[in-house]
Amino acid sequence: MLNNPTVEKLKDMKLKVMAAMLQDPDSTLRELSFEERLGLMVEKEWIAKKNARIKKLLKKAALGMDACIEDIDYSVDRSIDKKTIQVLSTCAFLEQKLNIVISGKTGSGKSYLSCAFGNNACRQGYTVKYYRIPELLLEIQDAKNDYRYSKFLKQLQKVKLLILDDIGLKSYTLEESRDLLEITESRYNKASTILSGQVTHTKWYDLFPDPTIADAIMDRIIHNSYILALNSKKSMREVMAKKKIELLKTMD
């Protein structure tokens, strides 16, 4: 009789797991003390809420692919330093407001690595947002047309880890250059950014028509960045595709 109002109050406080455990108690837990049972209920509620938050963060991040730090390939023919990845996986760089710049040819795993860092940050409770730069520039233009450009920039500024993929697919116009400068300026020493693309950062100057803007962007990104240059001898997309095919064969 006493459980019914208590269960409803727990539900009202959005403690659904605790409510379910109280409403339908596990008979194997009867030998535990009150404190032990309460501790177990709180633990399961905490885990459920943490998982729900991670799921929400991952959804908002809209990562370009399903990638995990634990699944990174450290094959001999890839130039990925495991110690550096382990350091970055702690997310200390986010607390220090540092950046990551990743470069490498097509198929070297740039996007995968970027998304793996994003996935890891979400699992540690940080807000993340992923954009391919061509799509970001289109969204910025839409924001300008709808008179919400300032609001959009403020939203980007609040994100703890902003991932900008595919930098350097083309040279940028003066307006696009200024937009990218606004983003880097608003995040400088306030939040972390990952920039990845085929063009190495030493050649970014060629992407911008105004050398002053190029200098300003470089100054706000490069000096505070971990530089990761990937040099894979084989396409990681090909490797991943072969793994999926082999997995399907084992399931037949």
C-alpha cells in the first residue's frame, strides 16, 4: 500500500528505474539491507540517466560515422601514434581548450578519427557537433538569409567540441573566409575544435584569398593544436568494407 504513492512520486521526479525496481522488486535482493538495496537502486538509476544523456549527446552531435576510440587501427603501415591517441582520449585537451588538426590523403581515416574523438567526448559528457565544412557554409548562408547568423554563431561557440571535416576541398570566397574566421575567433581559448582534411595545415594559406584572414585563422588554430598527419598506404574504407564482408561470411 505504501509503495504505490512512493512509486508515483519517484516517477514524478523522473526516477523511473528506481520506481520500477520498487514496484516490481527482485526477490533475490531480499537478503540485502535497506542501505544496500537503496544503494543498488540509486546506482542503476544513475547508470540509466548517464546512458540516456550520452545517447542524447550523440544524437545532437550528428557524427558523420559510427566510430570509437577503442576500434582505431594501429597497423604498422599507419602513422597513428597510440600514445598520442591515449592522451587525447582522456579529453584533457577539451579542458585546456586545445584543438586537433588531422590531415591525410583520401581513405587514410581522417573522418573516422575525428568522429572517434567526438564519440569519446560524448561518452565523457561533453557537447559535440560535427559538420562537413561545405555543409556548414551552406547552413551559415541559410542563417544569414533568415537573420539568425549571430544566434547560430553563439550556438557553435557553446559546443565544447566542434568537428569541422573536409577542410580544403576547395578555395574559399572572401565571405566564407570571414565566416570561418568568426567561428575560430569566437572559440579561441574558449572551446576545442577538430579540423580535418586532405590539405596539410602548412598549405592552408592557399585556401583563403586574403592573407590577413589566413594568418588570423592559422594563429587561432595551429598554435594550440595537436597535429596528426596520417599516412596510410591503403584505404581504410577498403579495410573496413573487407572486415564487414568477412563478418557477414562468418554469419552465413
